[in-house]
Amino acid sequence: MKRYEIAYESINTADNAKWITALVCEPDRIGPNTGVLLCSHGWGGTRLNDLGKIDAACEPYDLVCVAVEFRQSGFAHDPQRGYGWDCPYDLSFYQLFDVLNGLREVLALRPGLNTRRLFHYGGSQGGHLALLGAIVAPCTFAAVYSSCGATFVEPHFLVWAGREFFPHELSFRSVLEHADRIRCPVYLDHGTADHDVSCEHSRRLETRLRELGTPVEAVYYEGGGHQLGPVTDRVAAFKRMAPAFLARTNPEESEMLAGGRVELPCAGRTAVVDWSRPPASSDLVRWVT
């Protein structure tokens, strides 16, 4: 397995793009079936957090693995310890595009990859990002997987974030509200004793997706906490889910790769995502009334 890092500019302001770092791990041989697994860490984590899942997926499932360290977390927050987060905190808006731009950068770097095999795994806030990615790029992923992930904004998340949010901002961040936009299969796992992100997040989303007829597979670990311990751990849970999750292929053409436009109504305003714009463009996503 080859391992290297990339740095790229992501959306921020018109005159000041944000530099983002991602870890890339590639199989020793890349062929026409090689896909991509995008990995999103949790709140305050780093690009190194998902190495166990990457080891389990890269060579065994023929995937280039991309772990993006999104803004305000990890080494960007604390260069020595590599843990923690800034306040006020973005809570998955610009951070979502940091992560999806990492996928775009790697696909531009390796244009021969199989774009029918694009997957997104995330834990905690990373799970939130994986699900939101399936909403703003609904035809892009073969499947997404959220482990102990958030699906709506709870009051204590706002305390952690350190700022107030307008109704349209909260709406954008609600996976439950926009679950009808998800077109790919969804995989969920959650510990029933998770005190950071309640198991109700996954249970409510599973119920909603089943109502919509969206393929969903969920595993609940009785007594498991936010990292699924002491019942199991997230790497073991990933290995359990991987044969089904990573066997999927996407029958649709990605609007992200085709430069399409996605509009998401959010509490009286609309988020317009224009995938024809480059990753650093301030017009990649904008709000209209």
C-alpha cells in the first residue's frame, strides 16, 4: 500500500481560500476497477483516525482511501497533539465541502479510477458528513456508512460549537429533514449507550429511510458507547459491514463529476451547490432567497 499526503485549497471566501490536508492510501496496483473510499473523522479528530479501516479496505477491496482533515480540527487546531477543535465551530457546512473537495482532488489526480465505486465512511461528525454528502451529491456514491453519526442538531451540539445558528443553517445540517434526497444505500451502526451522539440519531434515520424505500442496513450494539466499546470497536464493526457496503456499485452518473447543480431548500432559503465550480471557488455553494 502506498501512502502520501496532498494539500489543496477549499472554499472559504472570495479572497482567502482554506488549505486542507488529506491522507491518501493506494493499492500497490491500480486498475480499471479500483474505486475510492472517502473517510471522514469525528469532531476534533485527524486524517490519521481511520487508518484501521483503511488497512482493512485498501488492498482487500481495491480502493484508494482518502482521509481528509477538515478545517478547525486535529493538527490544524493543535499542531503538537493533533486533537481538539476551534470555537466557534462550523458544525459540518464548510467542513462538508472540505471533505467532498478531497474526493474531487483525488479523482483529478487519478482520472482512471472507477467512479461507479465511490464510497463514504464516517464516524461521529464524520458520519454526519457522509450522510450530508449523499444529500448534496445524491448521484455520486455507491453507498455511504455512518458510524455513531449525527443526523440532526441537538442543543448540546450548539453549546460545543460555541455560536448560534440561523434556521436555514440548522435545516442544511439536518439529515432527517432532507433524507428524501438520499438515493444510495445507507449503512448505519450505533451503540445504544452512546452519550455523545444518542442512538436515536441512527434509529430515526433508519425509520425515515425505510418509509422512503431507501435501502438501509443498521446494526445496534447493545451497551456500546460512542466508540462502540466495550462491546466492540469501530474497526471491527467496519470489517463486519464492509463485505456488503463495499460490494455496491453506482448505476447513476455523478452530478459532482459532471459539473451539475444541486438546490436544497432550507427554511426559507436555498443552498445552491454548483459542482462546475473548482474546489476553492467561493461560488461552489451559495445561499439564495
